[in-house]
Amino acid sequence: MNFKKIVTWSLTGLVGLLFIASALGKFITAENSEQALLSAKMGVSFGVIKYIATIEIMAAVLFLIPRTGILGFCLLTAYMGGAIATHLTHGVSVAAPCVILAFVWIVGLIRFPEIGQRLLSKV
């Protein structure tokens, strides 16, 4: 295995771990915790948070699997876009979701160079 593959899979694993850990935190969080209070402030019930966490896990798993990686990349991008929109509409800082989205894109462009080629081509 060459160095680029090791770095690519390490970064891919880090993205997957980030989203899976976030989703598991949403499942484990007690209803009276800080996460639940933030969710209530944003108008999202604790039950809906479980659905959001399920979507987050599914997108992360799809990103980790080589055959479905591009689909997972698209879903994680959309998920973080929703997080940014939610933060904007409720006056919460968008710094964290923007940094995470940028990281997903950096890893996605390293892992799937064809995405960058498609976006930058003149045709």
C-alpha cells in the first residue's frame, strides 16, 4: 500500500468516525441534556433527533464503502448544508458546520479526483 492510499483511507476513516460518533451521541443523549436543550431551542424534538442521527449514520457508512462512497459524499454534503441552514435560521454560529463541510470536501476530492475534474472541466 502506498502512502497516498494510507492517507486517503485514514482521512476517510476520520470523516466516518466523526459522523458516526456524532450520531451515536445523538442517540445516547438524555432528553434533559445540553444537546436536547439546543434541539428544543431550534424547534427539533428529541424523537426527530433520532431520525437525524439515523440518516447521519447511513450517510457516513455509505461514504466509507468504496462502491457507494460518492453517494455518501453527496449525502454528507447535503446533511452539512442542512446543518448550516439550521444554524443560520436560529442565530447559531456556522463556523463548526462550515469547517466540517470543508473537511468532507477536502477528503472527497482527494478520494474521488473525478469529482474535481468534473467541476473544473470546461465542457
